[in-house]
Amino acid sequence: MGLLLSVSKARSFLSITRRNGLFGYRREELLGHRARYFAAPVTRPMGASYELRAQRKDGSEFPVEISLSPLQTQEGLLITSVIRDITERHRAAEALRKAHDELEIRVQERTAELLKANAEKQQVLEQLLRAENLAEIGQLAAGVAHEIRNPLAGIRGAIKVLRENKMDSELQRPIMTEILERVDRLNMAVQDLLEYAKPMSLQKTKLQLSDVLDSTLSALLHDPRLQSVEILKDYRQSVDVETDVAIIERVFINIILNAAQAMNSSGKLQITLEGSDAAGVVSFQDTGPGIEPGILEKIFNPFFTTRSEGSGLGLALCKKYIEVLGGKIEVTTQLGVGTTFVISLPKASAPSFSKEELQGSPG
């Protein structure tokens, strides 16, 4: 801090400072400075509402607070000026501002972590609730299946006997065949219900996702529903996954056959395999008519179907299987262009062997 005393008659300054060199001037060099203040002296603080910068003799600047006070004495008007160097205060304020900003960032990060943890907790709770509900549905389904399957078996056996009876007329045979087909369809719906409701036991194997796709396509090679469908493969990246092969093949088969049915067994199906940081991603893009918005939001609901055949559990089962495997299934569609199902599965923690490598390894 510096203190300047000035007497109006002498127009002289006396400089008193705590430490030499606040401004770098000698006392005699200050004579005449601010002399016009004597014309209308008033007490006033300076720098309270805005920042003042002082300049040393060497040209360097620093922040200051200045107050001017007039005092009438026998010697004349005495002006006192107190000058405070507030550099340290500025440094402390800047440090406080930085600390506040860092604290705010940490609070935001912690809040985001808590929100994420809460969302994960909610998801786990929903999964537990769903598992509990599925267990109850499973018990109910098992009872219903027992009550339905036994009569179905009896009906099917009786129809077969009637159809194979030599007294059976040619007119009756198509009717008997249709009845058998409907019984088999109902039996399959009961089987799908049991499959959807029962708890799953996984048999995970680590392998390359491209091998699973190839084995699935090989199994469907002679399926009449795919004979006029052009299948295009685009394996952009080798992706290792640890999954239940039988279950994931069932999902792929369901998605592929659904695409074929949507295209009336004629069109193009693009199968793309690529990887993200944590997952293998398989896309099935068809050239069908697309899905209406009102239908799109229901396609994963159990027992929802727009076809006369099927139980309406196919896509519901696919969603259940993928989620149990730790992945997710999504769908996008555009009317008149087609529909794309995207399946993401978590990557394996270590590289896996391909089928060729396993077959070529010594026993």
C-alpha cells in the first residue's frame, strides 16, 4: 500500500510507502501530479465498482484501489491518497474462481455418474421384476400346455387313423390333412409359449460372429422361402463374441425368414457385420415394403402378429434371447424402401478361434 500526502500551497507530495518501489518513482518526481484535483476536492474511493490499473515507471501495470481524501489544515488543503496493490487479491479471486469451476465440473460429473447408476439400478429392478413375472407366466404356461397338449395328441392320433383308414374317401383326405396342420400349428404355439416363459440356461462358446452367420445361412440354403431372395454378405470386421450358438442361430434364422416373408420370398437381403468398441453389430436390411408406424411399436410384443400363420412370439423370443445374452435388438424402417434389424452382441474378452482353426488344430 502507498500513502501520498499533498499540500495545495506548495503543490508538493510526500510519499510514504510500506515498501519501496510500488511505482518506482522518487518523491521529487511526483511533484505536480494530480494538481487539478485541488479545484474541486471531494472524498471518493476509486476502483470499488470497476478495476483500475496503475502503471509503474518501467511501464508495467498492476491492479490497484485508490481513495482520495481532502483535509483543510492551517497550512492549506491537505490531500491524502491511499493506493492499494490488489494483485494478491486478484490472484486469490482467480484461484477461487478456478476452484469453483473445477468443483462445478466435478459435481456435474458426479451427478452424471449417479444418474447413470440410478438408471442401471432401475434397469436391474425391471429385469428382476420381469424375471419374476416370467416365472409366474412359466408356471401358468406349463399348466395350460399340459391341459392343451394331451387333448391335441389324442385329436392328432384319431385324425391320423381316420385319414389312413381304407374306407376314407378322397374327399375327406384334404380335410383331414388340414386339421392335422392346424393341430400342429397350435402345438407349435404352445411350444413357443413355453419357450418364452421358461427361464433360460445358456451354453456360451467363444467364436467368431462371422462363423455363426455362415452356419445359419448354410442351414437355410435349401429353404424354399429363400430361393428367390438374393442374400448379400458384407463382413467388414472380424468380431469375437462369447454367446450361445444355438440361441443366436435361432434369432438369426427368425430374422432372415421374417425378412423373406416381408419381401414375399423375392428381393434382396443385405447382411452386414461390423464392430464397435464393445460389441459386434449385425444388420439385416431387406427390400420389403417397410412397417407401418402403428405396427412398428408393437412388433416385439408377445402374441402380436400381422400374419395368419405363426404364434406372434417369434420377435418377442428374439428380443428375450438377445437381452439374456447381454445384447440389444433395434429396428428401423422406411415405407416403400425396407426394414433393417440391428443386433448388437458384447465382444468376447479374448480373441477366439475360427472354425477352420479349430478343425485344423491337433487333437
